[in-house]
Amino acid sequence: MRTVRTGTLGALIAACAALLLASACTAGSTDSASVGSAGRPTVRVALGVDASYAPFYLAEERGLFDKAGVNVQLVQTEGGPAAAQAVTAGTAQISANADSTALPLMVTSPGLRALGVFQTSDRYLKVVLRNGITKPEQIRTMASIQGLGLYATHTYLRHNGIDPKSVKILQSSPPEIPGMLKRGLIDGYILFEPWAAKGAADGGHIAGRIGDFGVRYAQWLLADQNWLKDNEDVAGKIFQVVAEADKLVGEDPAAAAKAASQQAKLPVAQTTQVLPEISFAARGIDDSDIASSQKIVDFLLSQKLIKKSPDLGTTLLKGWYEQHAA
């Protein structure tokens, strides 16, 4: 197994072409020609690069996917919607995405399916404000990533009695946002690690966590229905490995941090510090997920970020995890 790093969807597609993996560049495909796959198709799992993906890093370091009889290749993206977009583009078969990031993509890509939850948190994303900004009322400009970041930003502002329309919100990517704060281009942002700590070190300070204003996210495993309908057994085995790795992260965070360093070059000390901020536990989609998803959809509709609601009864596979991975 090996880990592929890439930045954007375009880079994913270009990498696919460069590797001559033409068979993997159609939605719902796997690559059976990978060297060392022992006759097993390669399943590409797209994910971001931060401590929240520690179960995947640890699973790969310990060879858990191989032990489960699945040939998995981790495809590292810039985070946000890029991972799920890799699934819809066919350059990955499974992705790890936050609920509020996945839901708008389910409108334009109705074949996406949420298989279950592998982690939740109301502490991992933090509010970072520029030094000199001591209260939310002083904020004039913020930066945000799509999905969870934008939802959290609007909720934070409204929680503090601020109309989000009165604040200029710039869309950007996680690696770029701390630099914008350092240059004084924005007054604050809400992001996960290591980008929250980066902003705090470069002219900012941590001013809170998303749970302070009622936001909690769930990370889902996603797949495209065209691939899933013929590969539920494989997807179930992969989710079983992730569930096992979830437990291992809780039991041995030091090993998880070391794996994150090996797989994604994340600082060991910082990863060790933030892992307790995340609840690593796999489970199926339940009624609370559907209710929270409806709240997010209502927000997206109110902001005219989507034209219609995804069919939550179809896209959120209630009971799938219990049947195929538990």
C-alpha cells in the first residue's frame, strides 16, 4: 500500500492519467492491475491531511487493511469537498468527509452515499482571531473553507448577535488562511489543526471552540452508489478496519500520532495534544444524524448555496453500517 498526496481535484485527475490508471477514472471503478495487490482490486480512499484522519494513518502503518484482505491506497487531498469530489470523479472509491461538507455535494452528485460515522467532535475546530480583536463585534472580515467551515462561521456570528451579511467572508483553503490572518487580510477564521495553532502562532489567538456555540460535526465514510452496489462487502471490510483503528487511537494516541507523522508529516507533539479533542468511534447513521443534517440543509438553502435538498432518506444509509461493518 502507498499514500498519494495531491492538492486539488484537477491534480487528482492529472495524477490518475499520469499513472495510466484509466480504468480508475470512471465513477465506481477499482484498479485490479496494481502491483502487489495479490489479485485484489485497489480501493482508493480519499481524505484530508490532519489529525482527524489518524485512524486511517494508523491502519496503514500497522497493515490492518492488508490483514482484512483489502488493498487500500490512501489519497491525500487538501481537505474540504476535494475528497468527496474524488469519489464523484472516479479517482477514489471511498472518502472521509464531514457531514456539512458532504451534504451540498449530494445535491449535485446524488449517487453519493453516507455509510456511517467514524468520528465526531465539538472541540477540534477552533475560532482564531487576529491579535487586537478582543471581541466578536470587532470582526469585519473572516476567511472560511466550504462546508463545515462556512456553517460554523455563520453560526458563530449569529451566536454573538452579528448578522453574517455584515461580515465579509472570503472562501479559501486551510493552508492559505493562517497567512491571510498574519498579513492582516482577515480578522479571524474557524479551522481544525494544525491550521488553528498555525494562526495562533502567527499573529492570532484561540478564542473558542465550535461547541461553545452549539456546533458539532460528524465525519462520514462516503461512497458512490454505482461502485457500492457491487462492492458492499469490500466497503464493509474497510469500515471494519477503520472502526478497529478508531479504538486503537483511543488506546494508544502516541502510536496514532507517530503514524500521522509517518503518513502525513504531521507534528507528533501537536497531534498527540489534539487527538483527545476528537471522539473516535464508528457507528451507523441514526436519527440524530438525519436531524442534524436537516439543520445543515436548511442553512444551505437559506444561503442559496444549494437549490434543493438532497434526499436524506436515500443518501444517508441508515442501517448500512450495522449490516455490513458492525
